[in-house]
Amino acid sequence: MMLLEVKNLTTIFKTKRGVVRAVDNVSLSLDKGDFLSVVGESGCGKSTLAYSIIKLIDSPGEIASGKIYFDGKELTSLSEEKMRKVRGKEIGMVFQDPMTSLDPLEKIGDQIAETLMEHTDVTKKEAWQIAREMLEKVGLPPDRVDSYPHQLSGGQRQRVVIAMAVSLNPKLLIADEPTTALDVIVQEKIMDLLNEMRKEGRAIMLITHDFALAAERSDRIAVMYAGWIVEMGEAERLTKDPLHPYTRGLIDSVPDVWVDREIKPLPGFPPDLVKPPEGCRFRPRCPVATERCMKEPPGVEVDGRYVKCWLYEVE
Amino acid sequence: MSSLRAYIITRFLMVIPTVLILLTLVFLILRIIPGDPITSMVGQKVPEEVLEKMRHEAGLDKPYHIQYLEYLAGVFTGNLGRSMIWGKRPVIAEIMDHFPATLELTIFGFVLSVLIGIITGSIAAFRRGSKTDTGMRIYSIIAYTLFIPWFGMLLQMLFGVYLELLPIGGRITPGYSPETITGLYVLDSILTLNLTSLVDALAHLALPSITLGIVLSGAYTRLVRNNLIDVLSQDFIRAYRARGVRERKVIFHAMKNAFIPVITLMGLQFAILLAGAVLTESTFSWPGMGTFLIERIEYRDYTAVQGAIVFYAMFVALISLVVDVIYALLDPRIRY
Ligand SMILES: Nc1ncnc2c1ncn2[C@@H]1O[C@H](COP(=O)(O)OP(=O)(O)O)[C@@H](O)[C@H]1O
Ligand code: SF4
Ligand SMILES: [Mg+2]
């Protein structure tokens, strides 16, 4: 059995303008030790997917349908109290902006310790000791437990966030754009750190808009567009030989995924999810759209890869 | 922490010019407005020679700049001089007779306003967008714009005259005062275990402090609501939840963060609170500094008015310093 299996998940936001189908009928799975990247432009529903998995969708959002199986449990039907015990303990989260994801008023040690004490029976003293060890593990001096967030740099803070996320040894680590707010050199180091966490047997789900990063770091890639997963498969093959026109467009628009290629920016923007285009949601931007694309494309399997596009449907 | 000490000392030194400017202004204004302590005391009918003699005895015939310098010299050596009217008691003694009444009213009004503000503001924030939220926001605007004498009288009519529940004026029923230790009746009643005076003092405090508390709570309601909404939407709150921290504790962290700007407002409000206390005192015949100040301005009791103003200014400065220190202790971003 897979560690995580998301089946036909739909998450909506009921806004004044209408219903936003931010995650629409998404299925994916992740095994122990897997490194999956979810890639796509901003506004495609990546974060919503991540927060749906830990059921932290604030009003006016809600999980409308679908199932989330995680390590033998079905999460969508779990009570809030049981879900709370999954959060942090079994699924760790790393956020985009380390400048804002730590409480400015609490010492690093207190923040790590509070999480530990919430889920396990450790004393405060033991929790602080673990906090020191965790900081050391993510490459920070252990005495940083006594620091406040504002005394650390962005990269150091993100290490703290990772230390916090792995301190309870969760089986799955979801990182939502963990390096977007950091400069390039720090980015590399944070990604190395995530990779180490994976080597210890954890599954990693990386959310990013950076295709090059996903290609370089992950085993598998899921490409998300306008609430749909439009392509998913093994990272190297998906990058070398993309099937979906959107994946192709994404790859062509980023420099140095594979060398010696012309950069062609992807024209246009993802659609407004209150009123997405009829049929294929990528149609307005698709260079190879045809008549059939006015209807929703089927999801098909093409030599071990999933792709949601009419091009691969043979009649 | 040594930087905190340096900060406190700097802040204290900065009080000196403020007080000096205030004092100079009061000194000038008192002498520009017509009348002087002597004529206001004995009237115009007294022969001019007698008045002259009295003015000479009080030192009022000296040139203004000499009077000013002599007074300043006194202030800097901690001597506020003597009152210029009946009894000629030391000004500091007069102040000490009236200040505890004001302090007591101020503390009760202050605590009430903060409590009401935090409760109403948090309710509004947690029910954001609901009818309750709208209700609290309307409350905040109304409370903020209420005119103290008018609102005070309304409460007097309702609870004093109509319902006959509470006294409408004064600080204590004559003969019920507790033995003086601090001059704060509630505290003294507790210290001397005098239940009768405690109840009586609290009953007298009720309407004036509710008046003051409600009027000043409006600003807190608004601030707490907006801050809390802002904090609740921040990433670190979501991060706490994503780590499985109990909602009760998440709310605690949110409140703590939302409280920081409230402390700043407390410091600012305290000066306003003392001004509000003057209005409240005259509405409720409260024998405090406000009443004292108004009375002595009438009599042109120069030294008493000057002394009261200096004392007020120092007190406000001290409170705002205390607030700043609390702020620094709570917010590590300031401390380091
Ligand atoms: N709280 C919310 N209320 C209304 N709409 C939301 C909310 N959060 C996200 N959305 C909408 O859901 C869609 C997906 O957003 P998001 O998951 O943040 O995308 P991504 O992480 O890929 O940038 C966007 O169209 C966004 O406007
Ligand atoms: S379904 Fe049609 S419009 Fe959509 S990506 Fe495929 S070809 Fe393009
Ligand atoms: Mg996002």
C-alpha cells in the first residue's frame, strides 16, 4: 500500500464571485521515500492541494469530494482532534516564507518544544534537548534555541522550520515553495537538506513553480494546471520528453533544464478558476488545440505516464 | 539589557525639556489672564495699600523673570512651594490630598477600558463579518464619540436617580473612609480589612469608572479587532496549526501577538485618561486632581496650578516609560 493516496480530490472556495474549483478531481500517490514535485504556475491550486492533504482549508474553502488515504487512515472522514494528531506528527509542513512562518515573540527552542510536547510525553527539558539536536541536524548551532526568529537570516529560519517539521519524525514532508523566498545559494542548501530528510526514508512532496528545481531534485513530477493534474510521471522522462502541451510550454520557458535550448516564454496566464474555459482548461493557450478540446479531455496512460489531453486519445 | 537601561535613562532625560516647556507656558498663561491670587481671595474692595502689602509678602511684586527663576530653582530642588491662598499649605501636601482619588479613578477606568476593549475586540475578530462583528464595531464608534459629562449624567440618571442603585457623586459616604495608608480607598479598605468602606468605595467608584472605561474602550475594541484579524491571517498561525498545536494554544499565541500594539495605545491613552478624569471628576464631584485644578485656576493659585501641572506631566512621563519597558520586555524585536 502506498503511503499517501489522493483519490479524486476536489477542493472548492465559495467566494462572492462564484465557486473556485482550486483542486479539481485530483488523484496522485506517493510511496515511502518518494520525492514528488507538484509543478505549475502560480494560482493553479498547488498550495490548496497541499493544505487539503492536512485538511487545513479555511472558510470559505472546503473539501467537496474525494478521499485521502494516508498510512492506513482515510483523512477526509477523520475527526478534527484525530486530524490534529496527524498534523506535525505524521505529516510535516514547510512553508514558503520563513520570515513569516515563525512566531516573532517566541524563542526558537520554545517553538520546537511546544510542537514536541503537543504530540509526545516529553518534559520541557527533554523537548529543549531534542530541539538542540534538531538544530544541529539541520546545520545550525544548537545554541540557536535561545534565539528569536528576527535574529536569524532567511536561510537559517527555513532550516528552523525544517527542523521543526522533522522533529517528530513524520513519514511525509510537504514543502510548499520552500526556497522561493530565498536567494539562489541558500536555495541549493535548503534543497540539499530536504534531500537528506528524504534519504532517512521520508516521502517528500515539493510544491514549486520552478520546473528546473523539480526536474533536478525529484523522482516524479506532477504538473498542475488550473486545478487539474495534466501530466504526471517519472521526472527525467517527463522532462526530456514531455507529453502535455502545457508541460512542454513550461519546459521551453525555463532556462537550463537541459542545456542548449532556446527559451520560449509561455504566452498568457492561467485562467480565472471561477469561470474556467470550457473543455480543456489549457485550450486558450494551447498551440495544438483542436475541435475536440471543447470537451473535457480524458486522463490517459501513455507508456507509464498519466496525461490529461485529447492528443493521446486514440479513437 | 544594558541597552534597556540606557534607553530608560535617555527617556527620563527627555522628560526634562517637556516639563520645562509645559511649566513655562503655564507660568505665562496664569500671569496673562486677568486677576491674581490676592484679589481673587480678598476681593476688590480692600484698599490698594493693603493689597500691595499682601502681594509683596507673596513675592508677587517682583519682576516676572525673577519670579520664574525663583520658582524654577524651587522645582529643581524638589520644592513646589506653598499655596498662595487660604492656609498657604505646601503645594505637595495639597496634591497628595487629591492625587490618590484621581489615581484610583484612573486605574479603575483604565482597567475597565482595556478589559472591555479586549473582550469586545476579540469577539468581533473571531466572528469576523458576522452581525456580532458589526455590533462590536458600532459599539466602538459610539463609545469613542461619547461625551463624558453627557454619558456620565445619563448613567447618573439611570442607576442613581431612577434605579437608586448607586451613588451619583463623591468618593465615599462621609464617616465611611478607611484608615489612610495609601490614600486609595479600595486598597486601604482591603489592607485594613474594612468591608464596609470597601463596598462603599466601590459603589462610589462604579459610575465614574464605568463612564471613563466605556468611553476609552472604543479605541481598544477597534485596535484589538483589527490586530487580531491581521495576526490570525498570518503564516505563523497557520504554521502552528499545521504542526498540530491545539487551537486553544494557537489562539493564545495570536492574542499575545495582537496585544503588542495595544500596549502602545495604553501608553498614549494614559495621558488622555487623565484628561478624561478631569471631565469625569467634575461630573461626579470626585475630589481629585481635576477638581483641585479647576478650583485653583479660579483662585489664580499660581503655585498650586503650576505644581499640579508639573506633577501631572511627571506622572504621565513615568507611566509612558513603564509602558515602554513592558513593551520591550514582551517584544524581543525591541529588546535586542
Ligand atoms: N482563501 C481563498 N479564498 C478564495 N480563493 C482562494 C483561496 N485560496 C486560494 N484560492 C484560489 O484558489 C486557486 C488556487 O490557489 P493556490 O492553491 O494558492 O495556487 P498556487 O499555490 O498554485 O499558486 C487560486 O485561483 C486562488 O485564487
Ligand atoms: S486537450 Fe487540447 S487544448 Fe488541451 S492541451 Fe490537449 S491539445 Fe491542448
Ligand atoms: Mg502557492
